[in-house]
Amino acid sequence: MARIKLAYIGGGSTRAAGTMASFVWRGDWFAGSEVVLIDLDPDRLEIVATIARKMARARGLDLAIRTTTDRRAGLADCDAVLTSFRPGGFEARHLDESIPLKHGVIGQETQGPGGFFMALRSIHIMRDIVADMEAVCPNARLFNYTNPVNIVSEAVTHHTAIPTVSLCEGPIVSNREYVALVGLDPDRLDAVSIGLNHGSWSVRHLYDGQDVMPLVREGYERLRRDREAPREEMRLLELACRMDALPSSYFQYYYFADEILAEQLAKPTTRAQDIMAAVPDYWAHYREQAECDEPRLDPGRSRGGIHELELGIDVMDAVFNDRKAAWYVNVPNHGSIAEFPDDLVVETQGYVDRNGIVPLAMGRLPRHVVGLVKMLGEYQALTAAAAWEGTRSDAVRALASHPLVFSWRKAEAIYDQLAAAHAAYLPERLLR
């Protein structure tokens, strides 16, 4: 098994305990390895490290786990770098979600103006991370979970030779959820989705070898008679039935935009505020478990559940242990999806072994859904370029191209208000 040095940037985040639980669960794959947890908060770093060390000890694993707030020192001589951080915290996310609503635009973490400004903040930090990697671990691989993962990778892959992949469990989880919603067994589903991160559609969806969509339609019609069925789930099932494919759940913000905007305007809190209300309990739980001889995370009191960023660890295993496996990845297209440029980062399946990741040829998206995905792809490329080295004018043009905005005056007004709110996390060139 591979012996690696892994740096985890975001190792003191609310998801870090679950991520380390995932790594320890797969610890036999990386026996003798070292994990360096890197973050800004030394107290939270030590809580996560204590949980991880005790979990590893309980399983008899040979894993060295240490912490640092000095990013460059922590990155030195690493083989792999895992990034999952949120510049500005959930407070910044609240601004991303609330300010667009004042202009009649949906506020969301990875979509629309909210996702745009998270991309600007994340890429501003990622530039420095990449520079540090080039200086102290130039042969390392970057495994990114920092949102919006597609735009972050779009920026990084155009400006460094460091092998980079962004990851998201969405296509794996959401397709299984659709069949479970209509009472089918997810383990009997064979589905593949392609497109962009948070913007993919299934191009294969078989249940026991047969097209699952007739069964989804039957289930949807049955659930329509159930007045207690959650509205969000019904929207997504309706979209699947109308488009004859399983959508990423984020498409609801486009195909049901007016309905969701009205719901957000009526709701007294943003999603970020809901999460912030739960954060103290997350850390209380983590502190409690850090005191135990054998920590056990409670999925109801852990951000994201008890195992986090699992796909990233699976892909690391495939690379460093030469598994020769296919996984969902966000990488430059290189012919994987026929309608998209080779250098555009897409979400697809890739063949992973010790040589890295090769995107597999996946064909085309259905014509009736590909237009919106292409539009989001162009927005992705414009945003990545503006975030990495552009000006305020470049950034406003990129924001105006987003399908949820599509108004120069709205784009400029939202941009100026959010840029002022996030000025501490943005480069000066994006503020002038």
C-alpha cells in the first residue's frame, strides 16, 4: 500500500472530522502515511487531530497526524494536497445568499451571484496555494473540494502544471436518491451522469438492465397524489420526467427559478444562517468525541455526516495504489463530452491509475438539455479567468453572462454590493 504525505487545507473546518473519519476508515490503503492538517484555527485543528489519532489508534493503524497554521511549512514535500475551505466562513455565505435576493435574483452557494463570489474568494486563496505547491511540493497532486469546484479547477488547470482534479459525490448520490424516492432499490440502478459540476444529466439510467425512466414516471404520478411529498423532491422528479433523464438537483434553480425565488424571499433565514445555528453543536460534539478513547461521530451532529470527502480518498487510492478504476472527476474535457472544448473542466468519468486521470469518452448530452449546460460552461470559463487575473470589468461581464442574472444593470449592482461586502477577501484589481 502507498505511503504518502497528505496535506489537508481546511483541516479545522466543520467537515474535517468526518473527512478524517473517512481517511481512517480507509487507512489500510495508506499505512505508514502522514497527514498534515492545515487551517487558521489552532484549537479546532487540535480537536480534529485528536479525534483522528484516537480513531487510528483504535483500529491499530500506522498513521502520523500533525497540525499547523503555517500553510507553506505544512505543504513541504507533500505527495497529495486536499483542499476544502471556505474563505469568509458561513458569514460570507450568508451575504452570498441574501444580497442577490435584494435584486430579485436567487441567492445560492454555488449558483448565480452567490456562487460567483464564492469562486472569486476561493480562487484568490487558491492562487497562493498553487504558488506554495510549486515552491515546496512541485510533484504533488491537488485534490480539490473547495466550491464551486468546477470554477476553481477551471482557473487552476489553466495556470499551473500541477495535476489537479476537483471532486463531488453529487452524481453518485443524487441518481440513487431519485430511484429511492419512487420506492426502487438504488443498488439495482446503473446510471452515469455527465456535464458540469452541479450541472450534469444522466446519459445512462438502467434499472436491472432496462430504462428506469418509465418507473420514475410511474413513481412520480403516484407521489403527486401524496399531498405530503416534499416540494423540492417533487420538482426534481417532475424535471426528470419532462427531460427523460436524471438531473443534478441544482437545475431546479433554473427550471423553477420564479418558484424558488419566491420561496427564498418568504423564508426568514438563509441556508447559511440555518447552518450557523448548528455550528456550535457540531463543535460541542467534536469536543465530546475528542475526549473519548474511541471517538464515534453522530451523523446528526456532524457537518455532512460521519464520512466526508470519500470520493477524494477513493481517487487518491486509485492514483497512489494504481487501482486502475473509473471514478467521477472534474478535469479538462479532452474529448470526453463531445459538445465541449477540450480545455473546459467538465464533470465526467475518468480512468484513474498511477499515471493520473484520463477522462473517458462519454458521448453527448441530449440536445434538449445541452444548451443550458453550454451556457453555464461559458460562464464558468469567463469567471475563472476574471478571478485569476482579471479586472472588475471582466468580472461584471462574467456575472452578467450567468443565466440567473442576464441583465447588465443587475449584474453591476449586485457585483458592487457583494464586492464591497467581501472586500477583505478579494484582490484590489477586482474592486476598482
